Amino acid sequence: MSAPFQGGPGTVDPSLLTQFILPLLKRLRLLAADGRRPLLLLNAPVGAGKTTLSGLLRRLAPEHGLRLAVASIDDAYLPWQERLEAMAANPFGVTRVPPGSHDPQLLCRVIDRWRNGEPLELPRFDKTLRNGQGDRAAGVRLQADALLLEGWLLGCEPLGSALEAALARQEDQELPAALGLRPLERAWLPRWDQALEAYQPLWARSDGLWLLRPQRWGLPRRWRFQAEARQRRRGGASLSAAALDQLVRASLCSLPPQLYQDPLLQRAEVAALIDGRRRLVGVQGGDQLVRPPGI
């Protein structure tokens, strides 16, 4: 079962193309019509094929009269030494992924300068450096009418004083083993929650939030392992299975989906729920998310 965009444009489900991808480009074109230089956020889980989707959007954008730039929140990871310090002793043993490993203020400055008429100067991050741990790479300077920012935690909001009560409600549910929090992971939740505060000015600069959401939260792990296997076959630097598993777990357990991702469904402009076989697209109408039966 592969992620929905990993096979390239020819394998994209028609419903995703007509009800998600093309409407996204149309939305950007309408927002850019008055010269406002729009920013849309795309929230999608690890392994869902965001890079392939981004390439497809860039290729289609000129047909819609757009110069579209695409960036990842991961392009704004902290520099190596700062990232090591920020992630020191975390329960996943990772150097990236959880909230606090990024520099959202950097992206805020980039967006503000771009909206003031300057070229778009995007940071870049190379995940193949440092034996798969990744590090900052040379940035790019672009002329762009619109910007799409993608990442797994985009739009997520801190719970603050409501965290403990929300967590207690979640722990009353039966969760897949992969999502059951270990004691140390639970103890770190307030830290991750507080780290989300720094991202809110970046979310506030956006003109909308779009979602790609798996039907089951066990799927991102499978997708991410498939992506790593392809990178290994191409000869790129790759992580061990244990290290990769910790990266995926960091995305699922630093911000448990039931607490941070599920609420985004009510705020999204468009949500595509994917299970690897079917692609079910729901478009928000008014204040309600209208979804096909069975979602």
C-alpha cells in the first residue's frame, strides 16, 4: 500500500486531481489576482508524498498563470548545533521533526520581505547530509506569485492549560500500539505543546489551510519506510530502520493526532482523507466539512 502521490502524476487518483489539486491552484490564482502574494498551508503526514505532490503543483501552476513556489517547514530546521541543543535528551532520540526543531521566525521574515515586494529567498534543508540526520543547504532566490508551505504539523495549535484534560480523555480510548504514549513521551508533551507557540505567527500569515489526512494513523509509518527504501535504491544516504522508526514516532507522538491533527478538520478549506487505496475528498462548505459517506 503506497502513499497517494509516490508513483508520480500518472498515478494520482482523478478525484484528488479534480477535487484537491486543481482547486488548490484555482484558490491560489484567485488570491493572487489582486497582487497580495498568498500563502497556503498544506498539512500532510510523513511519507504521504508531499515532495511528489509539490512537483506536480509546480508543473501545473504555469497553466493557471501562476509562478508557484513550494517550501517545506523542514526547510527551516534550526542549524545543526542549535538543533542538537533544542532536541537534547528528547524521548525519541531524534535531532529533527518535533516542534522546536524548526526556526519559524526565519520563515516569517522571508514571507514578510517577499510580501513587501522583494524576491522570495527560501531556505533549504538536505536530509541526506550528516549520514541522514540532515543539515541546512544553500537557499534559493525565486520570483513567485504564490507560496505553498507544506509539513506534518502545519496549523497545529497549542492546548496550553487544556492539555492534561484532553490527554486524559485520549487515554481512555483504545489506541494502536504505535500511538500509545510511553511514560517519558507523555512527560514531554507539555514541552512540545509550549514549543508550538513559536509557530503561531507563521500560521497567522497564511491565507488558508489544506489537509491530506490518512484514514488510519498507522499508514504514515509504512509510507515513510517505502520512501526511505526508494532513496536507498537510488544510492542516497539513508537511516537505519530503528532511526527511521523513531522519526516517524516523533511525528505521531510529539503531537498526538487525536489532540492536534483531528481538530484541523474543522478549520481546513479542503481535506482529502486517504487510505492508500481510496482517496476521499471533502470540501468545506460554510462552517461544516462536507465529506462523502463513510469518512
